[in-house]
Amino acid sequence: MVRNSIVAALIAALWSGLLSLPAEARSVEHFRLGGWLGDAYVDDANNRFSSCVASAQYRSGIALSVQVDGNYDWYIGFSSSGWNMTVGRNIPLQFRIDRGAWQQGTGEVRTATMVRMQMPVSGYLVHHFRRGRLLQVFDGNNTYEFRLTGTSKLMARLGRCVKINSARYGLAPGSGLNSGAPAPGSSAPSQPGGAQPGGTQSAPAGTALQVEATQALFNLMTQAGLSGLKLIPDQDREDSLKGLHAVAKKDGRTVVVHIFEKGGYASEQDLMAQIIADSAKTCEGSFQSGTEQTSESGKALFTSYAHCTSGDTDLVERVAIVPRTAGGIFVYGVSDTYTGTADGPTVSPPELTDPDFYRAAAEAAD
């Protein structure tokens, strides 16, 4: 990805008018992050916050933009002066990050030279967009590739942009936090939005999944006899853990729970392959892994392990995918780091056998 300040500024101006922003949108904040140029926009008619957008120009001549609105819904868009598309047309798209499974999307042609695609409400997908190296998009004829340079810091910056400016300006009509997921890079603000007098207000979908996953995490720790772990809010996590529904840590042990709703993943096999590929990619030493399908407490489990040895450090990661009664799956993960040298302190998490982990995962959601 390369940066050209003049071209990028023009691209940012283009997106400000096309990415579902109000017709009289006004920029109230500018920021630059590596090759990305970003803006926060308000509706000039009522001075309410609308959206944060960042864009970058690639050598291919295509601009990639990322938008996060007041609902914490997020979109990616593509623009090229060489395109001539029919405005209003919907284009079936497929996309994937690195070697992950292809996922389905729909691109909406906003102008003859620009198409926008809403991304699924998935903390795990945000997590991979932040950590990934390559985004591929297939339109039925051509595959477009985008190096994901600086996207970890970008998503965190867009999350802060939404949080700060929605608090500063309020949300434009039709926005609100009723249907959004947690911000990419920060936890969602706690303020309510859009409740009607005398009516009831349900929890945001992302918040409901966080609550369910957090309860499952506590159940897992209780069933497995894990004590002393502290729940870590999204804004206090390292980048590799941001976007997951529930995370707890203590010393060398990290426990995570994430929920995939029905239709939010291609298959358990593809998902597990992606998890193992992520582990292999970050290992700087010897690596081994394996998977197994088993059953526990009447439930079918798909499990994996990954073991990375680098110098005096061993990282052992175990994952169990368990069916969810409401549809979809729970993904439970335990990551243990063991270190020990003759000259320094050792870190060795308490023993957790595979059978105990599998049993706890199977019973955690009951």
C-alpha cells in the first residue's frame, strides 16, 4: 500500500459523499494513520454524528475504504476511476482474509466507479481484519487483492473515532446503538439509544452475545476448576484478542469464548483450519498441531491443539467447538504459556487435562 496525500484526500472526499452519509455531511475530525486518511462526519442539518471513514489508495489504482457508523456496523468499499458500473445494481461478492474460508457478501453500486459492501456483525471477522495480511475479493470474474497494512491500528482508531464523536455530537436520527455490535477496537458505549416512551428496549445483538459468552466463560472456569482468572474488557486487551466475546487471563493462561451464530461461518472444519493457520503464522519456532472429533456429555465436540516452541517458551493452545442450543456454535479456547530458564523465573499454569477441558466445554453452556 502506498500513500499519495493528494489522491488520498480526493478519495476521502469522494467517500464522504457516497458511503451512506447525509447529503450535507461535514467533517469534524481528520486523522492520518500510516497510509490511511480518515474523517469523522456529522449531519450538517442537525450537527449529529454520522460515521467515521478511512481510505487508502493502492498501486492497482483501486481505493479501499473502511467505514464504521453510529451503530458500530462496518463497511468496506472499493473505488476506481476505470470502472463504469450501473448505479443501484447489487453485485454478489465473495471475500476472505488470508487463507480463511470464502464468505458471501453483496456489493451495492453507489456510483459508476464505486461499490460498497456491508460486513457481517462478527467480532471474529473484525479480529482477522485487524491481524490479517491479505484481503481477497472475488466478483465472479476477477479477484482483487489488498494488503492489510496497518489495519490493527486502523480499526482501533475508527472505534475511538465513533465513541468520541458520538458522545460529543450525539447520534443522527436513524442511528443509535440498538442494533450494533461492539466497536472494532473498543467496547460499545453504555448509553441507550432510540427507546420509545412507554416501550421496551432489547439489548444490542453484540451485547447479548457478549453476555451469553461471558456466562459461558464463567461456567467453563467453574466446571474446569480454574480460579483466579480476571475478565479482560475489550479496550484493555492486546490486539490479538480484541473483538472476541469474552476473555479472561491470569499469568500464563488465557481463556476465551466466542459465539458464531448460524450462518456466521462457512463450516466447523474451515473455522478450525483458520484458527490453526493463525497459530502457525505467529509461531517463530517449531510448530505442531492436530484435530480430533469426539463426544462429551452427549455433545459432539470438534477439538484441536497447537504447540509452538520458541527458545525457552512453549505455547500450548487448545480449542473446542461445541454446538449452541440457540443455533450456531461456541468456540472455547485455552492458551497456556510455559517459560523457564536457569537465570529467570518460570511460568507454569496449573494443570488442565484435555478430558477436563472437553468436559467443561461441553457442560459450560447448559
